[in-house]
Amino acid sequence: MIRSEIRDLIRKRLGETTAQFWSNDELNSYIDEAGDDLAFQTKSIKTNGLLTTIENTQEYTLSDEFPNLISILKVEYYQDGNNWVKLPSTTRGELSMLHKGWKSADAGTPIEYYYDREEDILGFYPKPDSDNDGEYARVYYARTYTALSSDAATPTLPDFLHMAMVYYVTAIGFGQRGYGDKENDMRSKYFQRIQQYLSESRREKEDEQVVMKSIYNIG
């Protein structure tokens, strides 16, 4: 749906087909607020980008490299400039248990990555050497929502979640008018929509894993 269609559905549910209580600008701001929340809750806006790694540098500031990042989904590394390899994720704690003195280990070919959203850090173990210096890390991540610029613009969220935007804003509207039961009903529908999306996403990932296992077991 485009923004005008989303807003029209919101007005119909609120029982106000013309801008008497809520202006278009006010509803538009709530629509974008819904988009921000849905992007964070569902991690459904996905993209990827290259990270330039530097010789003997272990950690990188994520907000400098990917300012719209919400969460890392996968990291691939062009090991020794030969092959792209999916790196397993780890943590600083696991590295400390399994690789004593890992922070001072010699540079080499990165075989694992760790990620701390609160500290805004992406790190590699071991830190890259001269053969692994350059645009050698591809980061797949969930990103933030982009505010809509016009009534003809379509949210970057999956189509299934557009109706969730309607529920979110309608809940705000009912709350402002003091209709608590209706507000709670819309909020319930909002979270149900999110759970339906997440459940379907998990099912698709499970199906993909089954298919990949079948392919690898051929012969």
C-alpha cells in the first residue's frame, strides 16, 4: 500500500474520513513511527554492504560503516582474497575461553566474527593480516525504516506488515479519544500481525535449511 491508502484505512477505522480531529501530517508522523517500531521488532528490512578491513585492526565501529544498522544477520569474508566464506559468530567471552590471549594473537585470516550492538562494535578473530586487508568483509544486516516522503510512497516494509501500521496508528488514535477497549484491541491485532510475520519467517528459514541439507547429502 502507498501512504495515502494506509492513512485512508486508519481514518475509516477511527470513524473520521476527513481531517477533523487528526491532520494528515499528524497521521503521517504516526505511520512513520509505526514503521520504526516494525523495523526494529521484525528485522524485516534487509540489505548488505562491504566493510573495508585494515591490517592489524581487530574491531570496527558499526555506526561509521553502516549508520542504519539494527542487527547483523550474517557476515562473509573474502579469505586471503580467494574465496567468500560465511563466518561463524562468536562472543568475546567465548574467544577468551577458547583462545587464550586472543586479543594479542598474530594477525591472520579471520575465521570468526563477534558483534556487540550496545558497544557499536564488529570484530574479527584473528585480526586481518596484509592478505586480508581491503573490502573483504560483506555484512548482511537488518536496517532502519525510511520515512515516507509523499502520499504515493510505499513503505520499505514487507507488504504483510503494512496492515500492522494501520493497527498501530489506529490504536494511538483510539487512545487519544479515550476509547481504551478499542485501543487495546488494535494493539493486540498489531502484535498478532508481528507474530504471524515472525512465525512465517522462521518456517521459511527452516524449510531452506532442510533443502540445503538435502542438496549437500546428494550422492
